[in-house]
Amino acid sequence: MATLIPQVVSLAGLTPTYASAAVGGDKVPPSDRTFVHIKNGAGAPVTVTLTATAKVRGQAVGNLTVSVAASGEQMIGPLTADLLAGVSDGLVAIGYSSNTSVTVAALRI
């Protein structure tokens, strides 16, 4: 599991660097200005799961899932702390149904 450091999008522009999706998932510091860009180079869809840690009236909020089409991409966010920050480390946990040919970049505006 890798911790991805958000790359800052600025008026000067940004050419993001993408990392291979980790087998055990990735983690990202939460922020209301942070999101992830997932690219799926595989021939089958991939499901990305964000582990929700929030509770409403004592009831756990369900995990968030996003399907990324074969040869497709998705931007997912904002990755807010109130919904997604891990209890033990404060980071957002991101899982992948498959990491084959999947790359990810954490971005912040």
C-alpha cells in the first residue's frame, strides 16, 4: 500500500505523474480540494472503493464505489476527511478490484 502525495494544480499548469495502483490499495491525505484521477488501461472495468469512516446517528456510512470502464478514466473527489479519513492514520483508503494496467494520481486544486 502506497501513500500518494497530492500534486498541486496551479495557474502555471501541471503535468501529473501517475503511479501504478498498489496491490493492497493506496492511501491519500484527505482534503476538500483533493481528488484522485484513475486510469484503467485494462480490457475490463475496474471498481474503485473508497473506505467510508463516517457515521450518521451512530450508523456507519457505506463505502463509496466507482466503476472505471475498460480503457477509461475517472476523477473521484473531493476526498473529505469527515467522510473518508481513516481512524488510525487519518488517510483515505482506496482499493481496486484489480490493479492490472491501472494508474492513479492524487491531485489538489
